[in-house]
Amino acid sequence: MTKLLPTSTAGSLPKPSWLAEPEKLWSPWKLQNEGLIEGKHDALRLSLEAQQRAGIDIVSDGEQTRQHFVTTFIEHLSGVDFEKREVVKIRNRYDASVPTVVGAVARQQPVFVEDAKFLRQLTSQPIKWALPGPMTMIDTLYDNHYKSREKLAWEFAKILNQEARELEAAGVDIIQFDEPAFNVFFDEVNDWGIAALERAIEGLKCETAVHICYGYGIKANTDWKKTLGSEWRQYEETFPKLQASNIDIISLECHNSHVPLDLIELIRGKKVMVGAIDVATNSIETPQEVANTLRKALQFVDADKLYPCTNCGMAPLSRQVANGKLAALSAGAEIIRRELAAK
Ligand SMILES: [Zn+2]
């Protein structure tokens, strides 16, 4: 990017109410068959337009074609039985009924590649595509085959790499892996989680990112955050090894969180997507509030490596709130661009 402080989102954006029930995770589709395919593409187009109207620089599909950021990818793989469900604790936090790994996992066909080609032909702006990370994928499943989190993560990393290579060929500029599990399983992250992530990006020439957050603004997450105390130092556990990894960009949660921003110093040299929009509240940030967060982050990230972003996806918010937040992000970044230009 030649533009200073290019803005983007963590990924998901609200879907239109005619496509899926709004303000809900795992919201079921309201259309079927051909109508659903057409509806998803229409929604993707609307989501792109909303980002463009707000002045977002690096655009995405708003994850309009997926029901959930992890589940939808897994649905396309063989070796996972969606009828056979078990209740597991996701990220040590909340119970969920999840599908079972019953055999060797494999990707029989591309998952998002056609959607990425569709987005590519709609815009010449840089596009970012989000995929679930290997560790977050294994945490959303019951494994009755490999019986090893590390082994299953490694198999998923190989599958993700196949998808990522095809997304790159489709013209995606940045491929992002969502790894909220990196904020929970620190020993595993350092033992094999980052290695699995590097396996997923092997051979890619496009830019790569990892998004590590404190989750969507749903109750299970906000309740968990209340237990974390006044200083959230989770990033401290994983940043040193991520700094030494091959990942280009680290996307993290900052605004309204209790993350001490000086932890960003630990990834000095990386590009940093700084979360300057809180996704756990309906109140829309002022441009000044966004600017304040970015200004603080600038103490620890070089200006040419700072990418203003949202803390996490905005799927559970209303479209009106999400659009307001996108506009605030752009306006806040512009305040800082002008300050930097005046120096
Ligand atoms: Zn997130």
C-alpha cells in the first residue's frame, strides 16, 4: 500500500435481513438453492459498496457467503460428520454442539475461491480474505480420529494452504487467518500453533495476516473479558514468537480493551492492524476516539506499518451501527494522516 494508514476491517460485516436473521451468530439462511447463491452474491456486492462508501481502503467480502467464520469452511471438508455432534467447550469458555472428525480430513474442492473471483472483478482496490486458523478450527470440533490436537491442526494447515494458494491466484492481496484461540492456549501456540500457521502460508507470495482478538461482542465473550482483570496481557505470551515468524501482518484488538498498547512493541517490524473500533458495543466511536487509539499505537508501530482496523468482525451488529463505525474508522485515520503530514 502506498497510502499511509490504509483502513480495513477484521472481516465479517452484518448481512441483509432478507438473507439471514440479523444480529445473530450462526443465523440460518432465509433463501434456498439458486436463490441463495444469487442472494449471497447480491449481499457481497452491497457489503463492498458499504465499505467503499465509508472510504475503507482494503476491502473484503464482509463474509456474506458464510454462516460462520469457522464452521462454513469445515462444512466443505471431507472427514467431518456434521450429523454426529458432541458438546465441547470452545476456547475453554462456552459449550457448543460441534461436528465430529471421523476420518482423514481433506478438501475435495475450493471453498471460497469463486467468491473471491467475484469480489475481485467488482473492485480494483486491495482485497483481504479471511480464513479460520488451524488452531481455531480444531477447537471448534470433536476429534474422534486423529486424537491429537497438533496432528489435526497440521492436517488443517495443509488444507488451508491449498485454499490460500488458490485465493492468491484469484487475485487476493492479503490472506488473513483468524486465530482467537491464540489468546487462550499459549503453550500450544508456542509449541506448534505458530508452526502450523506458517505451514498454512507456505509458498504464498501475497501478504499474510493473523487476526488475534478477544472475540465477537457476544455474551460468552464479554463475560469472559470481565474475568481477565484490568490489564489484558495475553498477547505478551505469543508476540515474541510471532515477531520471529514469517507472517507479515498482525491484527489485534485495542480500542476499549484492557490491552496495554506497549505490548505492540513486542512485534516491532511487523505490520500491525490496530483495532480502533469496539465491536462489543452499539455506540459509534467518534473520529477523535479512533484517532486517540491510533495515536497511542503510533508510539509502538512505525507509521508506514500501521493499518487502522476494527477489533473483530461486526457480523453480530446492525448494519446501521456497522456502517457508522466504518465511517468513524475512516475519519479517525484521516485525522492522523493529516497530523503526520503536518510534521
Ligand atoms: Zn476477531
